Amino acid sequence: MKMFRRILTIVLVVFIALISAGFLLPRKVHVERRLLLNASQKGIFEQVNSLKNWEKWSPWIQSDTGMQLSFSGPESGPGAKLSWQSNNKNIGTGSVSIISSISPDSLEVIFDFADKGKSTGKFFFIKENQNTNVTLSIDSDLGMNPLSRWFGMFSDHMIGPDLEKGLLNLDQLLQDNRAVYGYEIIDFEAPAQILITVRDTATSQTVVPKLTLMYQNISLFLKSHNLSPTGNPIAVFHDYRSGNYDIEAGMPVEIVVAVPSGLNCIEKSAHRTAMLKYFGSYGMISNAYKALQSYVNNNGLQIDGPGWEEYITNPNMDIDSNNRQTNIYYPIR
């Protein structure tokens, strides 16, 4: 009997010591993971800013395919809310709500786990050349419960892998979204340019000879003024109605110059674009345009102005049309 009391006393002392030590442990927990994604800030931000997209990458939602989801509030941004109900006891009932959305730099959400408490999630999107460094963190306040604070000591090991998986899923989703009909679509920041241009109309049958003549006129002007192109020729397609194209041929130059009547010197600002590298004859290029349009539609984007083509390969220099490269750009937002 004395032995039992002694063991009980030791257990109580250890228990009290653990409880007392729990009050000395940190009340707040911060778990963070980071990943460099091969995508633009804007493209990643828009995936996260719409909670309906979370079904495609969130490891918490994907862990229970039978989970019931419901959406409320706006389609995206502050006020958007996703609620879930799961028979899995580890998931239970809860919600996530966007409380701050600063495009394309950051996003803040509140996770409400019902009786398990609330946590704050933060996303930061930092541009690095054509890539984006994405940071995802979870902050929780464990309150005065000493047992919760002991569990908080293991938060990084318990929550960290889920954050890593979420970022990897997001990266894979963006990679998959860029492959449309066999074409890779790139979310690309087209740089600002100064262009010498000619604008005219043409039919489907005359567009190629018309463009050839337009580039010849621009080349003659550049040669007469000792100017050299600083990049590849482009063609902006402003409109297409009743079988007629409204096209503008241009060549980039280094500085703004005065031009005679019939020519234009314009400053084209930098713009976010969906860009596709097309290889082949111009006769089959319509398939590439369909892929671009599908990409825009599937990703909830909007075309923000006329598209253009950039001619990387001179057709007169490469007889094999399969090797001809044409980059197609859609300005988007």
C-alpha cells in the first residue's frame, strides 16, 4: 500500500510539474514554409484569392474526398468564405475566410476549427525574375491551456508537412494549367518597348503580303536614319470584322524618334500576358490561338487589349516551316 501511495505521489508530482512547466511554454505558435514557384505573382495570387480553387491544391480538403463544401460571400477577395463538414474526426467542421487581399503581394485568411479554436494563415508572394517565392504561414494562439502549449511544441512537425504539400500541389496545378492542347502557356511580363509602326487593313488572303510590305517600309525608314531594330518584328491584331484584319506592324527601336506621315512611333508599356511559343506554318496557327483562349477561360482571366505576334524566325531564312517560331501574346488581367 505504501508503495502504491509513493508511485501515486510521484505521478502527481510529475503531472503538476508538467502542468506548471506548460504555463512557461510559448502561448503563440508560428509555422512557416517557403517554395519558389515557376509562375508569376499574379497567376499564383489569383489561384489562392479564389477559395473555389482551394479544392485543386489544399491538402486539408484533399485528405477527405467525401467532405461537404459550401461557399458564401464574394467569388474572391475579402469576405469570401469556404465552410466544410467532414465525418473524419481529425477534420470535423470548420471554415476559412479571406480577411485581407492585396494583389499580387499578399493574402490573409482566418481558419475557424470550431471548438478547436482559430488560426491565422498568411501568404506572401515575392517576385524573383520570372518566378515567385511563395511563403505560407500559420499562426495560432494556444491560450492558457498548458496541455495545448505542450502540443504546440510539436506544431512545426505536425503542420509543416501539410504546408509543404500545399505549396507543392499549388506548383503542380500551375504547371498543369499551362499545358493546353499540347502547347505550353507562359504567364509572362512583356517588357515596355518603343516601336516604329505602320497600321493598315488586310484580308486573310492579303495579310502576309501586306505585312511584308509594311515591314519593308519600316526598314527603309530605319536605314535612312541609321537606326537598328532592338528586337524582333511584331504584328498587333487590333480587330477582325467581316473578313478584314486591322493590323499594325512594328519594329522595336531604342529611342523615340520623329516619323513621317504614314508611320507611327509609339511607346508600348509593360503588360502581363499569356504567351505561347508556336512552331510551324502560319496556316495551322489557329490551333495555338484556341489554346490561348482556352487558357484564359479556364483560369478566370480577362483579355486586356489586342493580342500580337512576335516573329522569332525569318521565313526567308528558314525554308522548313516546321522550324518557324512565332510567339503569340494576349494581354491579360
